[in-house]
Amino acid sequence: MSISFAAKIVVPPDTLINVIGEEAVLLNLKNEQYFGLDPMGTRMWNVLTTSDSVQTAFDVLLSEYEVTADVLRRDLTDLLEKLLAHGLVELQG
């Protein structure tokens, strides 16, 4: 799946999130599947769901972590593909 970094990430109303410490558990109410996020995944979730675009989130995360742009792009795309596949987020635009 090709994800446009110009798109905005939207959380559908049937996705619940519970943050416990630095980790999070997401629940898709439609299919009742749980999805866990480690501290890095939780930070990515927070930035993705509050940014105007995936690119904006990418830029914020790149400034926060000591990681190459290629590695972050791959990791962010991988997380987004999983979240989309589980119906936990939607792309807008």
C-alpha cells in the first residue's frame, strides 16, 4: 500500500485508545480486535493523530529522535499500514 505523506490521519469513532504509562492499547469496536503500541508507537500515534499531515508528523518525529529519515519513513509507513489494515485510522485527503 502506498501512503501519501500529504494525507491527514483521522481516527474513526469506533476506535478506542487507552494509554497506560508510555504504552497504548487500541481497540477497534467493529471487529473487537486489540492492537498494542510500545512507547515509540504511542508517540507516533499521538503525533500522527494531532498533525495536519503525515509529513508534518514525520518532520516532528525526525526532530525528536536520533534516526535517519529513511529509517523513520520506513517505520512510520509500517505502523500506518498496520493501523489502516486493522481499521484503527483512516486517511483523509
